[in-house]
Amino acid sequence: MDDAIVWIIIIAFYAPLHYLLPVLVLFITGTEADEVRWRLIRGALVDSSLSMCMAFAVVIALFNAGWIFTAMLILLLSMFYPFVRILRHRREISG
């Protein structure tokens, strides 16, 4: 199978998790006003887009260099980056 097709399949399965988890957390646990919640959701989507693009650029380079385990670890860890803004906002509210 062509490498490009494999990466498209990986992205297709990875993207929903990467985007939906922070948004789901904001919907379920959010006690903010609607305006603040929508601002946080937009921020989480921007963070998700940036972290996913950067992660896949690094992962593809690492994978081509033969560092497969490190590449997959970076994909896993990049899923948590969108939560940084959420946690920072929640600490501002509670602190």
C-alpha cells in the first residue's frame, strides 16, 4: 500500500479523537457561561489543529528515520496538548 494512503488512514482515525476529546470535556464539565464556553471550544479546536499538524510533521519525519516507537509516543502525547488551555482556564477560575 502506498505510504500516503496509510498516513491518510492514520490521520482519519486520529483526528476525531484529537478534536472531540477536548470539546467533549468542555461540554460535560463546563460550568462557564455560554460565551466563555464557546470561546474555550474555539481555542481548543485551534490548539487541536496546531498540535495535530505539528505532531504529524514530526511523526512522519521520525517514522521515515526509523524511530517508530518515538513517533507513536509523540502522537499519543500530542493528544493532551489541547487540554493545557482548558486546565489553565479552570485554574484561573478556582484560584
